[in-house]
Amino acid sequence: MNDITSQELKQRQQNGETPLIIDVREPWENEESRIDGSRNIPLGSLPDRLEELEDLKEQEIIVHCKGGGRSASAKAFLVQHGFRNVRNLLGGITGYQQEQA
């Protein structure tokens, strides 16, 4: 599945859509800034918390971090474990916040 831009995500949110967004940054980063409705599962915890997401293998999941690197790793990991519809937020939360301006 193709990755998603901040602009596309914001447009969907403005249209009332609530995609599942997973923030793979550390908890302290999530406390500093977050995307409304996102769920914080740090990249290092993902293998241990995979069962929380087991029922979502067919659903769209958007992963993000600060700039896109960790979330690219999270996307690859989830795809390896049978998730079919994982998208990386290009530019991460940094790009998302700049899009608001």
C-alpha cells in the first residue's frame, strides 16, 4: 500500500474519517506533541504488543514517528507479520505539524 502525505491525512480527518494512527515514538515524545486520536506504541515495544493489533490485520493502519524513519521500520515489521494495509506518514509528525501552518 502506498504511504500517505500529511495533506492527505488532514483532508481525511477534516472529512470526519478516523483512521487508526499509531505513533511509534517514545512516550515522552508523544507527550510533547501528538496527532489527535493516535495510539502510542513505541517501535521497541511493537513486537511485544503485536497481539493488541492482531484483529486489525485487514484494516488501514497509519504509522508515524518524528520524521518517517522509525515508522518505515514499523511498517516493514507489521507487513512481515501479515498486516495488509499499513501506510507510513511521510515526513512524520514534523511534516504533519508544518501542514497545519
